[in-house]
Amino acid sequence: MNNRPERFRISSSDAAIQLDLVSKVHGISGAEDYFKNLPNNLMDKRIYGALLNAYVRARTLEKAESLLVEMKNKDYARHALPYNVMMTLYMNLKNQEKVESLVSEMKQNNIDLDLYSYNIWISSRGSQGSIEKMEEAFEKLRLDDSVKPDWTTYSTMATLYIKNQEFEKALDCLRKVETLIMTRDRIPFHYLLSHYGGIGKKEEVQRIWESYKTIFPYIPNMGYKAVISSFIRMDDIEHSEHLYEEWVSTNPTYDPRIGNLLLDWYTRNGLTEKAKSFLEKMLEVGKSNSGTWEIVAEGHIKEHHVSDALYCYEKALSDEGSSFWRPKPVNISILYDICEQKNDEKSKNALFEVLRKANVLEDDVYMSLLPFYKPSKSENEPRNVKESEGGYYEEEAADLLLNELQLGEGLTLLARSGSSPRRCQPRHSVDGVAVKLKDDRGKLPLPSVPPKMFRTSRIHRVHTHGT
């Protein structure tokens, strides 16, 4: 094989994918080392795009901004995707002015906004509490003949309307979402369940759930997670428990995130013994994850049991999914304050050790939500940050930033090809024929389409990204 090196020549796309993987395993320093050691003939927009994606994923603002400038100078940013990636970072940093600035820059440089760009722009404006400006951005999307809003656009707007108590407008958006479900896509159902639950429309949650079960012969864990979460939001614990038991009896793979929903409700409502017994049963039939132990820690924090809470955090750091888990800033802040009140320096140091092991000390977004951080010249000490309101892990964040769902495929594309997703819209069909799953009102009834049709038919999709 050594005599045939040309057969194994690495391309820039290969290198971009490798860089992306390196960043996930070895962090930013590993990605930068890999980037620096690449030969000049591989250094193109794919490589730079992969590094930009790594910087944004790690929320390293200055490096991301500097790299985007370099990409512009090299003419590697002549499409929307690099701007979308940066706008997502600014959204995470709650810097809405920068989002507006990038949108203006795209327009000035004749860079077409794609659907992802518009959705981020709509999210940004709506997250500022300005419904009027959000609707203004949506109107510009509606008037752009080259782009059409999809279900994620209306779902994002529904989230923002709900947040601003505009429930009728939110319901209009959700009805629009239902009319746009034209394929065997489960994800819209999950968001519909979540949104209707957020508004308190129990009958709508039940209707969507029954429709979901009729259309799809098998309901995955995420489907049960969505519906149980909705009933939990409405404080219907009996229905939630019934669905949980149904899920445990039918799904072979236990997802601790679903059990955590009930455990969290018991803990928040002060049902300590119920929470304890449920955790025991949960561990018998399934397993825990890092989030499980943080929920238990929250109960100890309420009781000012510092050592028990720290023990739970240590369990969280060693449990399943710990490499992606971060403790909730609000819990860390409360626990720190308790240590201060008790003048407990030992526990305070143990708390900092939890943060170090969780790899959050260099996360600017995370640290900005911990007001007790002080200026320090030491790299091992927390840096000076400003206080920030709101929750880092607000449940609505996942809904508000629907663009992340959309960008997931696009970010991979950026690493692989450096191309921007096409501005065309997806077409969905079953055996070449669009399937109507709604009644005349655009709502999802109990479908008359036989579930068998979906099991045996081949789904044809026109991908929305470049090739």
C-alpha cells in the first residue's frame, strides 16, 4: 500500500471532517494544532469553516470573530452559512445587536439570506421582547420569493408568542405548523406537543398524541419525552405517571431523561419520599444520568445539605453523559451562597473543583451567569464576568433556538464542503405523492391514512443543502 499513496490521498473535505472530530474529542487546542499542521494545498473554505464551527461550538467569541474576518479576506464567506454560524453564537451570548449587524452586512454585500438566516433573525428579534420587530423580520421572509417559511419558522414564532403571552397568535402559528407536516417527520409532533403543553391546552396535546400514535407504528423515546414533558408542564402528574409506565413497558431502551421529568416534578413539589422511592425504582428498571443526580442535588440544596449536594455533583460527573453535562448555574450560585453563609471554605473549594471537572471555567456564557466570579490573573481561577439574568438551561431555549435544529445539518455541511444550503424548500412525498395528514381546518385528526402505508412506502426527499 505504501507504493500506491495516490489511492489514499486526503482531500480538504476529509481534513475538515477530521478537524471537526478532533475538536469534539481534544477541544479547541487540539483542533488548532491540527489546523496549523495541515499542508497549504488543503487550506480552503472547508477547513476554515470547520474551525469556525469548532470555535462557535466552544463559544470562543474572539477567536470566532477573528477567523470570520480572515475568511472574508480570503473570500471564503460569500454565502450565508458562516454568517448563520456566527449569528447562532451571538444568540447564545444574547448579543442581539451583533445579529442585526451581520444581517445588515449580508444585505450590503449581496449575500442572500437563506431560511436559516431568517429564522435566526426572527428568533433574535423575538427574544428581545419585540413582537413588532419579530413580525417585521417574518414579513421580509414572506416577501422573499426565493425562500419560504417552513414549520420550524412558525414553531419558533409560537415559542416567542407564548413567551410574550400572545397566546392567540401562538395558536395560529401552531395550526400553521400542522398544515406543513407533509411527511414522515416525527420532530414537528414533538414541538407541537411541547407548545400546546406550554399554553395549557390539554385537549390539543391529547389530540396530537393520538394522531402521532396512529401515524407511526412505533413511538421512540423522544416522543414519550415530549408528551410526558407537556403533561408535567400542566401539572398533570397522574397522566404523566400513566404514560411513564406505558413507556417503560413498551420501550426496550431506558432513557433516564424521561424518568428525570417525573423525578424533577416530585423534587420541585417537595415530595421528598416520593422522589426517593421513584429514584430507587428508576435505577432498578433502568439507569441514571448526570441530570438525574443534579435533580437529587437540587433537593439537598433546598434543605441546605451542602455535603449531600456535592456528593450528587460528583456522581453526576462520573455518570452517563457527563462529558456533555454542565451543572445549572442557578444551582451553583445558590450552593455557593450557602457556603458563604456557613463560612464553609472546604465546601466552596469542592464546588470549584466540580466546575473545573465539568470544564466550564473557560466558557464565557456559562461564567457570565455566575455573579460570584471575581477577577483573577490566574488561569485556574474564574475570570471577571458581568452578571446576567435568566437561566442558562431554560427549557424554552431549545424551542427558541430552533435554528440550531436546522443548522445541525448545515454546520456539518460547512465542515465538509463549505457550501451553503440551497434556498429551495424541501418537498416531501410518499411514493411520489404528497400526503395530506390534515383535515379541512388544517388540524391533525386521528388520521385515516393506514399506518401500514408508512411502514412499506419509500420516502423520497429533496435535501435542502448543497451537494
